[in-house]
Amino acid sequence: MTYSNAAKTEMLGVESGLIQTHGAVSEEVAVAMAEGALKNSGANLTVSVTGVAGPGTSDAKPEGRVCFARAITDRATFVETRDFGALGRVQVRRETVLHALNLLADAIR
């Protein structure tokens, strides 16, 4: 888990300039996280999520916005943004986990 920007940079190799330019909650950072996890873990399939679970907004990004990326060895990285809405922190996190698991399940089907 790389909750902090420092962890994203140190553990996954996400460039700090990328975070400064696009914000931690962005498709660009989600892709860098998934690709960094693929490179640094030895796995063949990874998924990353970065978002605003709430309460409130972050850097003008609304509560419930989550960026997802899925990286698979020797394939293009998939990326998308979902706006779950202001469902509350627990529900946004639940929807995020379910969607991330579905991305993984779709990849292995």
C-alpha cells in the first residue's frame, strides 16, 4: 500500500514531478503506480488506485473520484477514472475495492 506521495515515489518509482504536475489523484499517477508495481514486484499483473474517498475534496477533485490502472506484462496499461460520488468514505472505499478486483478478474478471464 502506497498511501503517501513519498511511498508512491520510493516504493513504486513514481516521479515526484508527475505528482506535482498532475496531482496524486490522476490517471497519469495511477499508470505510473501500476507500472511501478509491475516492475518492482515480479508480478505479471498489478492494479493501482488513487482517489479521494472523503470526506471532502482534494486539490479541486471531488469526493468519490478514483483513478484506476491495470498493468499486465507485455500489454498496454489500462487506465480509467470513476466518479462514485459523495457516498461517504467507507462506501467509496468499498466501491473502489470491488472495481479493482473486477479489473483483476477481467484480466485473468
